[in-house]
Amino acid sequence: MKTKFLFLFAAVLLSQAMMAQFHIGIKGGANITKVDGESFKDQFKYGYHLGGFAEVRMGNKFVLQPEVLFNQYATKVDSNYKNIYQDVFGGNSNIKLNYLSIPIVVNYKLIGSFLSLQAGPQFGVLIDQSKTLLQNGGNAFKGGDFSMLAGLQFKIAAIRINGRYAIGLNNISDLPDDGKWKSQGFQLSVGLAL
């Protein structure tokens, strides 16, 4: 009986400690992005992102923060290339790229738990309106984007305010005869830990 009581007491303490080490939440915000490549205008356009995050504490200074986001990147085709790629873009010079993104960032606490540096990779699957999410998952490497993120996070009670810079590392062009296209931009977001 004494052993069962000790086991139950240890399990309750462990579950309380784990709950204090783990948070989930929701977030949303603005993307200010562009696609680098000679076919696109060298200007930033606005999009948005929505999703959820988790925080897993790893010691006193580090927090692992995986996220799942719907990310919309916007860009504009340069007028010199609009007619060349009319079949590809349907004559529309404004392009919106929708991604299901999975950032995995590590937060390093600078000032208590108020200010943290963030860095880590972001994996994205391009979601094409003519395909289902399941079909896009099969083409994740072909229709995907791999980026690195760096930024700051401010934590005020349950509120999280992020500012990040994202730079694409792979060629997102699927056209065989064109140069490399890479994404880059800023993410500004507000989150709420539940």
C-alpha cells in the first residue's frame, strides 16, 4: 500500500511539473515577403499567417517552439516577364503562394522570460488549389520551401509578440528553363498561450 501511495504521489508531481514545462497556443499576423528572381519585381508584398504553437521548456534558458501555420506569401511578376509566363500565371501579375508551414524554433531567454532570441528551420508544403492536402503532402519535397528563421519574441504573461526574418534556402521554381527563385521576408505576429 505504501509503495502504491508513493507511486501515485510521484506521478502527480511529475504530471504537475510537465504541465508547468509545456504550453500550447494560437497565433496570427502579417507576412511581408518577396520572391527573389529575375522574373519578379524587387518589392515586398503583404500576406498573413495563422496557426498554433507549443512551447516545451528545456532547462532555464532554452524553450523549443514547434508551430503549424497557414502561411500566405505574395509577390508580383515583373512586367517584362508577364507576357512570357502568361500560360503559367494566367495573365495575373499578382501571385499568392499558400503554404502549410512547420517552423521549429529554439528560444534563448535573454532577459528573464520577457525577451528571447529565436532561430530555427521552417519546412513548408505548397498548397495548390487544384490538389488536396493529401496529394500535396506526397509532393512535399518538389512543391515545398525550406527556410531559416531568426528573430525576437516578447512574452508578457500569456501574450507572445514575435518579429522574425525568414530566408528561403531552396529553389521554389518548378520551371526547368528559368533561374532560381527564393523567398524571403518578415513575419510579425501576436500569440496567446492557452
